[in-house]
Amino acid sequence: MRPRLLPLDEPTQGIGHRSSMNRPRISYLRRLGNIAIVLVEQYLDFARELGDYFAVMERGQITSTRAEVDDAALKRALAI
């Protein structure tokens, strides 16, 4: 099998401190460059570290992209 897309829905969900185990695995796949990864994640730092592009969604609507994001406002929204 040679998948071209890997969808990951909150890979840090429910694993607490073990989320750091997924970071190198996802980074490795990213560096290979032959698979697109769609990462849905609530932890901003995790997503930023691994993503080339990202969009912020609220209630199913894209509210900003990486270039437009206001870090302070975004962190406040995520804290709710």
C-alpha cells in the first residue's frame, strides 16, 4: 500500500503525556514528502510545529489561516 493521504483526527486526544510519541512519527512521514497529512488538532503548538499550512475553524467555518492568525485571540478562544 502506498497511501497518498493520511487523515489524523486529534492524534493527541486521550493520550496525555504520550502525545510526544506521535510527534516524531508524524514528522518522519512529513519529511518523506510522498504523503499529504491532514491533521485536525486542538493543540496549537503541536499543529504549528508539524504543519506547513493551517486553518482555524470555528463551528465548521474557517475563521483564519496561518498568515492571518492573531496568536493572542486564538489562544483565548482555545481556552474556552
